[in-house]
Amino acid sequence: MQVADLNQIDLQALARGDKRSWDAFVGAAAPLINAMVRRALAPYGLGEEDVMDAAQDVFVRLCAQDFRLLRTYDPARAGLSTWLAVVARSAAIDHARRRRRPTQPLDEVPETALGVEDRHVEKLKIPQGLLTERQTLILRYLYDEEREVADIAQLLKVDPQTVRSTQHRALVRLRAYFREGTG
Amino acid sequence: MSTQRDDRPESDKELWRRLDADGAVEVQPVDEMEFAAWIEGRLNEAEAARLEASVAADPEMRRAALDVADILGMPLPAAPQRMVVQARALVGFEAERGGARMGFWGWLVNWMAPSALRPAAVTMAAIAIAVGGFTMGGGLGASFAQQQSDVDGIQKASSRSEVSADISEFFASDGI
């Protein structure tokens, strides 16, 4: 079954513990959970057995305590695939943290994370309300995570040009505020 | 996706590095359902702003959002069969689940309730078992036969002792 088949799962029967519904759900959800777990565990350098264990953790979470977590899913708020991906990633990260510390090749670490020169420099606090939440988020992605504009645009479901203009407006505000503040 | 870039104007980057954005937004806890709704763009403006503040403040949530959006946008390979088999085994058949939750008497009542034929079937089975066991044990006939056999045995033994006494008297009378 493909991920699209998740939409055909009878969620009420599944939450009642119906065996057939569970089997169908597992078949439909396994590719997504498998992919999400592998992605989440990649920075931790864990092996195939950990992928299998973490995936089982996800399924156990879903059916534990009479499907308590699964009952929290609300189709009116988000698609099942998206919610499952979030749950799977969360469970995989928990699994990885129990197993070991993450490792990441040095050339993949964002430059800002490697920098030590700022540690002894007192940073200027951005006052609350100067930037919108979205402006802050976009600057975080661009400068802290060093992500592509296209990636951010895809996540926020906006045009890449919107990301660039939001970035530009945020920087203008920051420069104006700190120019005024610092004279 | 998830490539990183290093071609932004150094001045912008330097400016950002000199700033501390941690206190710039108010952070609130986010549950998985809400996070999924935000990724799908289903939250209203106020809800989205609150959630974006939380995501902006947490590097792990920032990575999670990008990972989820990326995975959902790509074709997915099949999962290993072992993963599917193990996951399916986590949930048993309905009778097992019901039995485990309700205990024996609950299960029995539940099993009998849906059909009027079931009590009849149970009664018939009980009668069959009782009759079968009775027959295998020989029934009343065997019991009478055993008693009769015992009585006959006693009578025969008694008769044999009378014959024995006559023979003894005969030999004794001949002086043997």
C-alpha cells in the first residue's frame, strides 16, 4: 500500500482495536514511518537495528494504552500522513537520545554552530515585538540553520520571493533599531 | 532539499550573529497535532504566529518541520517486510484483546450474548459430555452386572466349600 491509502483507513475501527484495520494501517503507514525514522536517525549514525527498533517504538506508541495516542488524532486539524510523520520523528529522536549522542560530519555543521568568537561577546537582545514571529523564524532558518530560501518557502507554503522580502524587511527593522539604539 | 548555503551577504550574517533573538518571541509548548496543523498551513494567523514563535526558538523543532515537509513531498520506498510483520503483531485478534480485558466470565458472557443458539449449544455439549462419560464408565447396567457378579462369586465360593467338606468326610470315613 502507498501513503495515499492512509486516507482510506477506518480510524474508528482502528481506535477500537480492530485487527484488520490495524493490519491495513500498518501496511499503509510503514513506508512513511520507515522514511521518517531513517531521516531522524541519520545524524546519530545508528544502524539498521536501531531503525527497526525506533520504528517499532512508533507503532507501540500508537497502539499503547488502548490506542490512546491514536485517539488524539483529529482529522479536522491535519492530515493523517503529516501527523504520523511528526509522531514518528518525535519517537525516533527519543529513541536516538536514549541510545547515543548525535554525530555530524564537521563540514555539515552550520558555520554559526562552530563559531567560538562570539562566546565572549555580549549579544544585543532583540526586543520583543520588534520582529514578527515569522520574520524571526525565517532569519533563524537562513542564518542559524543556513537553509535554502526554497526549502523555507516550501515549508511555509509561500513563494520564495515572499521569504526574501520578509528577510529583507526584518533586516531593515533590525538595522534601523540598532542604529538608533547605538547612535 | 536541506542543502545549506553560504552565499549571503556577510554583513547580514554578522549582524544576526551579534544579536540575541532568544527573548524576541514568547515561547509556548506545542503538541504534535498542533505542529502537524501548522505544517499543513491550517492554523489561523494568531495560532500560526504563536507556533512559529515556538519553532523559531527551538532548533529541534526547526529541523523537525523541515524534515517532515521534505519527507511528505517525496516518493517513499517500501518499508522492510520485517518492520511490517513486527508492527502487525503488536495488535492481536479481537477475541484475545477482549478476553484479556474482561476476564473469563466477562468473555463468556460476551461470547454468549450475540446469539440465542449459543446457550443451547453449550447445554447440548454439556449433555453430550455427561452421557459420554457415563457410557464410558459402563452406566447402570455395568454397575448391576458387577453387583450380580459379586453375589454369584460368593455363592460359588460357598458351594465349593460344601463340596470340599463332603470329600473330607469321605476320606476320613475310610481311615485314610
